[in-house]
Amino acid sequence: MNKISVIGSGAWGTALADLLGNNGYKVVIYGINEDEVNEINTKHTNTKYFNNGFSINDNVRATLSFEESVKDASIVLLAVPSFALVSTINKLNNIINDNVIIVNVAKGFDKETSKTFSYVINNAITNKTVKLVSLLGPSFAEEVAEHQLTAITASSDDLETAKKVQEVFSSSYFRVYTISDVIGAEYCAALKNVIALASGILDGLGCKVNTRSALITRGIAEVSRYVIHFGGLEKTCLGLAGIGDLILTCSSKTSRNYSAGYTIGSKGVEYFKANNTKTVEGVYACEIAHNISVTNNIYSPIINAVYEVLFENKDPKEKILELMNNELKGE
């Protein structure tokens, strides 16, 4: 691996670039903000996202040139917002060589197609033979930058390529497992954001740990119905991309989805809509997941309850009572 390109100079792109630099690889970050690029190159910092003394490895440099970053790279890491994935792939089509490994870290559904991102990326690639791997699992960029011990999955239809990515990214503080169940891993990654919204709503309403534990447990059961319906493996839901990421996202204010839910629970959905300035993937994923459940008759009471709170202005307290008073049944 002579060169690795990281498209995106945000928190995740910067943390993973530093990880790869620590592992001895030459890394070029593509960014669109000149001040940010200059700061990375001259000070080895990115204080817009990390202001705790975090220093980027010297093997990492940044550029404003997309072509310079990507040209002759063996791996291209996509660390851009989900809405920019297709336009980024369209630019890549004209530059990358065959057999490049593309690593995706986006989680969720594409708003245009309601498909997972591996489907979108594969369909956007034209006239090139590339291999796609998604890095999914419980991981906050800030903690990876702090070298906190982290474990995630490399998901790919091509297990040998997943193993190559596993070898490149694994370190003493970042352990990568491989998984070939792409459908299961990606549906888990997308739907956990909706369950995290529900977790934040409950906490915002004053619920405690008993309630959150119940939500996470019943939430993963709900996610598994989607996974199985679309041909994924139930056991994936019990791994890092499933229950692992769900626990993380449902339990920390670092999660945008949990924090958004907390605001909704404590101040109301109208307040959230009027004041939110961040991209909250769970909101978009919730609408798509609700439509999928209706179209495919997938039983998803938690996701549908969040949908009614977000899009039909239903009182979250009333929705909780409805869930608790559903027909009694076996687990």
C-alpha cells in the first residue's frame, strides 16, 4: 500500500487518517476548506473537530486537489456526508484505477433510493473494477483519535478484500473483524440510528436505565426482522455492527441521534425542528424504515412510534403508553 486517500477532512476522516498514519501508511486527505487543509499540513491539528491536544501523525498530509489525493491510491476511504457519496463516486470514476479498494464509513439509507450505501456506491461506479468494504460498528471519532480501545467490522461480499482492510486498519487500539453479511451489517447500521432517537426521547422524558435496557433489547429484535426479511443473517444483529453499535449510540450524548432524541423528549419535536442545525441521520432513516415496514409488512412498533412522533406530531408519552399496553406475548 504505497498511498491511501481519505476523502473528507471531518472528524471521522481525520481520526482514521491519523490511525493509518500511525500504522505506517502515507495518507493524503482531501478537504474543501483551505484553512483546515493548511492547519493539517502546518500544525498537524484539526481544531474544528478536535481541541483536546490531538496531533495528527506526520505521515498524513492534506490537499485541496481531489485528483492529487486520489491518483494512484491503493485504498480510497470515503468519509464524506451521505448526501455527497454519489457526487464523490462520480468524480472518482474519472481518476481511480481498476482494483482500487473503496472503504465506506457512512451509515444509513440513501434518501433518493431508500437503499443502503453499499448498493448506492456499487451502482454509481462505472467502467471500473473496484472492491468495496464498509467499516461499521461502535466507534466515535473522538475516541478513536484519543486511541481509546475500539472494535469494529469490515463488511464486504469479498472476504479476502475485507481481510486486506482488516490488516491495514488494525492496530493496538483499533481491532477490526471481518464479516461477509453486507445486508445484515448495513441494515443494522442504518436502523440503530432510529432506535437511538427513541433512546434519547425516553431519557429526555425522564426515563432511566430499566427503560433504556428494555428499548435496546426490543430494538435489536426489531432490527433483526428487517435484516432477515432482506436476506441478512440474524447473528449479525448480535455482533459489533448490530447490538454493539446500538448500545453505543443509545447510551451517549456524543451520538447526534441520541442527543436529537433527548431534545425532542425534553423540549418537544417542534423545538427540535426549529433549532436543529446538524444532520441527524436517524430522522431520514426513520421515514425510510417506516415506509419499508409498511410496504413489506415488517412488524416494527418502536420505529413506527418514532415516525409518528417526528412526522405526525404524536405525543411521545402517549406512544410509550401504547407500546407498554400492546398485546401481551412471548418474547
